[in-house]
Amino acid sequence: VIENQQALTTLTQADTGMLRDLRSLTISRSGLQHVSADAFLGTPRLSHVNLSSNALHSLSWKTFQHLPLQELILVGNPFNCSCSLRWLQLWQNSSRAELGNQSLRCWNGSVPVSLASQVLHACDPPTVRIEPPEVVLRQGDSVNLTCHISADPPATTDWLFPEVGPEILSRYCLQLSDQEMVLEINNVSSGLNHKDLTCWAENAVGLAEDSVRLNVTFPPVILLLDKALPQHSWCIPFTVDGNPVPSIRWLFNGTALVEGRYIHTRIMEYEHNSTVFHGCLQLNRPTHVNNGNYTLLVRNPLGSAARSVQGRFMDNPFSFSPEEPIPVSLSPPGTRNSSLEGPVETTDEHAFGISVAVALAVFACLSLSVMLILLNKCGRRSKFGINRSAVLAQEDDLAMSLHFMNLGSSPLSSAESKLEGLKSNFIENPQYFCNACVHHVQRRDIVLKWELGEGAFGKVFLAECYNLLPEQEKMLVAVKALKEVTESARSDFQREAELLTVLQHEHIVKFYGVCTEGEPLIMVFEYMKHGDLNRFLR
């Protein structure tokens, strides 16, 4: 607030440049006679200005044009009735900055009159119009834009260009008259697409402008294709430009990539006033089978573009791809004498093999006959006082190990009761009925990758398992999750786990153990490298 300062006659940017956060300014009852057009360029937040009761004879609209003015108080100044005050009349009529509530006066010669009722002849803001109003061009074309200006008093005019650099915008401006100005643009670049060209004019009363947006069509271009980034899902980022908007396709190792639930394209962002857009090829839980070359293909009616990047998501735990068929060399007849082939069976070796097979068959028949004779004799001896109950007691002891299969299970059915009555007739095989403990895997060591299939039991997932084998920190496994955790299903789960624990063989899928922490219950198996047997044989 500055008051009663008769020595203050001029206000310029030098006086206010240090007051950037100034929001309210009062200079009243002072000797202020002139306020420069740039006086408040350094105070962009100024919203309340009180210049009442000073010695101002004129005031320019440029001084306040850029400010967020809410209030401008100018009463008590000896303004001269001239065209330079026409903007104040217009602001008063629209009640801008609370000027409509003020009784402003100006001096017409020696008589003070109301500014609102004063008629100011030949004093209006300029008008501007560009032809053509819409421009559609192809890259490399040329265009002429004509700006028509109407202003009284005369106006200063010019073109306002986008910041694209002289190498993109080759232009020539020609002032035909005070009413016409032509802009010629040669070899239009795609950098001008969706950019505004503005013609403006200003005089003592105000400012006017008109703009035209260029629509430049051009073939698509891939501005960016980067390596995959691990985000919520894996993302292969890309940036593409083109007008019309291009279509997007992907190739994986040279073949068309079918997008779906786990792999799809997502557009992330469109740039303002531009056809440039950013996106991602998103991959949900990819494994080593997704490693490879990804090619981005973009196309519109004017052309196409392609660019490739290598995607690597997981090291291959095998020396071959489990998704590829196993190569089998079947040499045609007559080509087996090559030194590169394996051993070749000769005619003599074939005859010898037949002889061995016949001898083994004869030996087996003789052995079977001897066993039948011995069994017949043993059966007869039981008639001469051998205690059969003792034999059955031994058989009962041998069969007792079958009970571990039913521990914790539901009561036996009628069919199972009949089998239970016959259990003394079975003798256990020590290879399969041993006292092995089911191995338990920690749930925190299992990281699910994606679903492999689903059956009546539950779903099967590909997973990474840590600390499963001492020689490997982590390995790929297949996990089977129990669908329904009922008492019956839990009993079946327990019996199956116990059975799989003892059924260990190099030709059987290896069973690693179970995870019973929380739900669902999980069984951990060896990951089948070649998929199902049918596919392997094909």
C-alpha cells in the first residue's frame, strides 16, 4: 500500500520485478501519471489493483491483459477522453474487474463527462480471420494461409508459429496490405501435424487472433521400441506416430503373435496436440518359452514400419525347449553304412538273437513246471498236521503294513470291508510298502507362474520352487492344487501323497512332496519337459 506519495509519478517493470508473489497493490492519492505496459509482467499473481485518486491521463489495456484481475479501482483520475480508453468502456460494459460498479469520468476538453456515456468514434478492437479455416495436407506438400485483418485505428499484425524449429517449418510471410497478410509454408513436415498457426493483430483498443490447426498425414514411424521392463506385468515399451492412426501387430520369432489374456497390447498415453502415442506389449507371468525376438509392425494407408527387440524373461532350465519336438533320426534303408550312424545289426547277430529268445522261453517253461510241482507237494503236506493258523498269522503280520494307507480316513465301505477280510491272503512287496515319510514343502518357496491345465482334482500350475534340491537353488515344477478341501478330499489327498512317496522310479513322474500350509493343499511334481505322452510320440 502506497499513499500520499506525490513524488511517485511513474511505475515500470523495474519497480515491481522483485515482487513476483504480489497479489494486491494499492497506490492512491499520489502523483502517479504513467504506468508502463510491462509494469506488471513480473507479478503474474496480482489480482487486486487500486490506482484511485492519482494523476493518470491514459492507461493501456496491455498493462493488465495477462493478469488474473478480480478488482481494478481507477476512480478519481483525470483521464482524457480518447481512443486509448475504449478498452475501459468495454470492460465496464462487461463488468470485468468490478469496473461496472465505478463512476469513471474523462475530460472532453475542459468538461468532465461520464466515460460510460462518451462516444468514441473510429475506435474498435481489430478482427482477424484465416483462410482456409481447415487445412489437410500430406507430408511434403505446400500451403498458403491468408490472414484478413479489420482494424480502426490501424493494427500491428503478425503470425505466431509453433516451437518446432526452422528445419521443420520452412515459411515465407508476405504483407499484402493493412488488411491482408499471407503465410506460405513449403515442404510441410510431420512435425507440424496438429500444431496451431496463429494470426494476431492489436491496436490501442485491444487484441484479436485466429488460429488454424494443420492436419498433416504421413506414414507411421516407430519412435521407440525398448527392452522388456519388469512392472506389475512385464512391459515391452514402444512409441509410435502416424496420421491416420496406424494399426499395431506383433511377430514372435517371425510368426504372428496371437494376443489374449496373458499377452496383449495396451496404449498408455496420447500426447497433447499430437498423434504420438505410447504403449506396452504386456506379458503376464512370462517364462523361458516367451524368450525370443519381438517385432512391432505398424501400418496405415500411407505406409508401414517395423522394428525388433529381444525379449528375455527367464533362463531356460533345460538344454532344449520343452515346447519343441524331440528330433528322431530315421535313416532310410540302404543308407545305414555311414560311419556317422550308430551300430548296425548284421544277419548273424539277428540269428543269434532269435536263438537266445527261444532258449529263454524253454527255460521259463521248465521253471514254471517245477514251481507247480513244488506247490502241489506243499499243499498235500498240510493234510498231515501242519498248523495253518500259524501260517495265516504270519501272513497277517506281513499284511499289517497296509493299515498305514487308512490312517485318518473315513470308515470303510462295504466293498472295502470285504477286501479287509481278505487282506491276510496278500503279502506286501517291500519295494512299494515301506515306511517313507511324505516330504513337506514350504509355501513361501513356491512361486506360481501360470496355469497349465485343470482336472477333476483341481488346477495344475507351472511354478518355481526354491530350496527343493540341494544342488539347485530354484527349479521349475508342476503343482497340483486341490479344488475342494472336504474331509473326503483331504483323506484322498493324504492317501495319494503317501502312495506317490513310495512309488519312486526313473520312468515315473517324480513326486517331490506336498504343501499343507493354509489352502489350497498342493502337490509338487516334476515339470514334464515334453508335455503329454501323445505330443512326445508325435
